[in-house]
Amino acid sequence: MSIEPLEDRDWLAESYLALPPFTVGSFFIYGSHYEGAAPAGQIPLLIEAATAFGSGEHGTTAQCILAIEHVKNSGFLPRNILDMGCGSGILAAAAAKLWPDVPVFAADNDPECVIVTQRHLASNEIFSVNTYQSEGYDAQSPVWDDAPYDFIIANILAAPLIDMAAEQSKALADGGYLILSGTLKEQASRVIAAYEAHGLKLAGEFPQGEWMTMLMRKN
């Protein structure tokens, strides 16, 4: 191990260079350090790199956004929306932007994620999202207060998605859509099978790199 001095540099500015704004579908995602305007026709979404997962750049998050837009563009009008395992709140915020008059609920078992989600909702002037801490679909969870949901987004991991298949399928309304993400391509078939066992059907796939996002529908 050796120690050597570094020249004076604007480390904050350099860190911002590694976090330029970018687009996913119709969304323009940027941090507070960006001082420009959103491109014409793009929906601006201020999301900071923070202590909760979901800045928009990861394949699972990006494909979830595209899947949400796919459902929107199909003409589907949900009565309510749940983002289970909301992380940074980016997916709840995107859904609220696309359906501004629809109540959205964002839940996570990590209290830090709930705090970060609330911060992002406030910075984007989104007031239609209710947030709370929840241990998945535990019997005492507040998620059941507003169930069933017409649209559920769950960008978590393959194992917990499989574990919560029964409860999550129960929380989904008939005819509703469910986005499942956070899974590798080789895990996708097992996740799909777990939900097909509860009456859901695969309605679309959104791959990116080694990741797979699935859109399911309850008949």
C-alpha cells in the first residue's frame, strides 16, 4: 500500500459527469445537478443517485418503465396501482406521471427506501402516491387496505417474487396487469410458472442484457 497526494480537482463536478441525464421511453431522467431543460415531448423525472435502488439506468428498472408505458399505450386505465418493493420510487413516480388521476401506492420493507421515495415524489411535485413500509404481503400489511389492484409493479428479485406469488396474485384484480422484474433470463421461466399456477398468463417480455422483465395478466 502506498499513499500519494492528489492534485486539486473538482470531485463533485467529476462525479456529476458520470451521472448525465438520459432517456427511457418517453421519460427524461436527470439529477438535480442538471441545469438544462428536458427535450421537447419528454416527461421530466428528477431522480437522484441515492441510498435506494432505482436510478433508471439498470436494465430491470429501464425495462419496467418500458413495460409500464406499454400498458399505458394499450389504453388500459387502472383504478389503482401498487409499486411493491418501490426502492427509490422511480417506478411509482413514472406510473403517477402517466396516470396523474389514478391513486398509486408505493411500499417497501426498508424504511430508508420509503424516505427516498417520498423525497423523489416531492421533488417531482407528485401528490397522488401514498407510501408506507410493508413486509411484502404480510397479513397485517397496509397493502391489503386498498386491494385488489388493477396494476402491480414488482421489481425485486426472482426468489422473493416466487415466494410471494400466491399473495401477489390474490392482490391483483381480475383483468389486471402485473410487472415482474429483477430476474435473470435463466430465472424467468420459474418466476412465470409460479404465477401461472395462480391463473396469470404471460402478456409480454422485455429483455435487456442478462435481465428479463415480464408482463403478466390475470384473466
